[in-house]
Amino acid sequence: MSEKIDAKDIKILEVLKKNARTPYTMIAKDLKVSEAAIRKRIEKLTKLGVIKRFTIDYELENEVKAIVMVKSTPQIPTPEISKKIAKTPGVETVYETTGDYDIIVIVRGINISSINRTIDEIRSIQGVMGTNSTIILRTWF
């Protein structure tokens, strides 16, 4: 990253993380700069790859989410396994981690059966040695 990220950029990221639809005019007012300055900063953050995508968080009634902790074999690089997991239907997010588990996966489905199918598919990926899963009861923002 050749360009520096400053305190205003960090503030913009914090605002957008809470609500990606926050109008640039509101961000500009909070930071005491012009809307054009905010637009340029967001373009810069996107070009630099700091902002990966603009998305939404959602929660459907009766939807089930789970955390799946994955142990991988050393013979297959963890990033290869992670990429395959990320392409699995029902997988929302994949994190590579340190500790007892190499990969943490957030899974989303319409019911326990769909969560179970996703976990079974993760377990079938070459390089996955085992999983440990837990259902998410409530999410706080």
C-alpha cells in the first residue's frame, strides 16, 4: 500500500461498516470535509483493496447459523482447503485461524438439515481432517 491510511479514512471505514448506505454527505458533515473529499477517499480505499466489497448483514426469521471449526491436514495447504470451503453452498464466511482449528466457517441455512448438509459437504473436502460445530443462538450488533 503506497498511500497512507489516516484517521479520517479509518473513521469512514467505521461509519461504512455500521451502515454501508450512509450518505456521503452525512460522512462529510461528521468529518468536516466536502462530499467530494469523502467520495475520493472511498474510491482510494476501494482501489487500494482496503474496501473489499459493499454488502449487507441480514437475518431471516427462523434462519439457522452455525460456526464450524475445521482441522486440516498439513499435506494440503490451508488456503487451498479454505477456497474450496468458501465455494460450498451455505457457507457465508471463511477465516483462517491459529489455535486448535485451522479454519473457522460461518454457515447459514433455512433449517438444521441444510446446515448439516453444508457441514457434510465441508467434511468431504480433501484435506479436512475433522470439524466441530456450534449453532449460533443470537447475534448482537
